[in-house]
Amino acid sequence: MRPRDTSEKAWQYFIQLLRRVPPAQKVQNVFELCEVVRRLIEADVRRCHPGASDREVFLRVAARRLGIETVRRVYGWDPGSNDPVPDRP
């Protein structure tokens, strides 16, 4: 989907460039982008919870990425509660 601020000609050129990228590089780009997103989420968690331990930050990032229900089920902790952060299993 072409961004509204991009001309059709520029968009087609961009698509041509993307098609030239080798598959292995595309996969690498996806992994790098996922890491950037994880770091942005982590930075926001640390901003919102400045006193959080590394474990709490890990669990809060997991809750944002995987969902609260998954974190409750897998780690036994609800980020919305006042319960202490559980130690590692």
C-alpha cells in the first residue's frame, strides 16, 4: 500500500529496489526490525516503570508482545496487579 505522501512513480521505483534485495537480506532485515521494535518497547516500559527490575521489564515487554493472558499463563504474573514479580522458574 503506497503511502499518501509518495508519488506513484517513486513508489514503483521503491518496489523495484525491494525486489532486488536477496531473500537472505530480507530475512535479516525482518530480524533487525523486530529487535528495534523490542528495544523501543523496552525503553517505553523503563520510562513508565523507572524502578522496575530487569525481570519486571522482561515480563512487561513480554506482556506487550505476547498479550497479558499469555504472560499470566506462562509466567504466572499479571502486569496489571500489584503482585510481586515472580523469580525465574
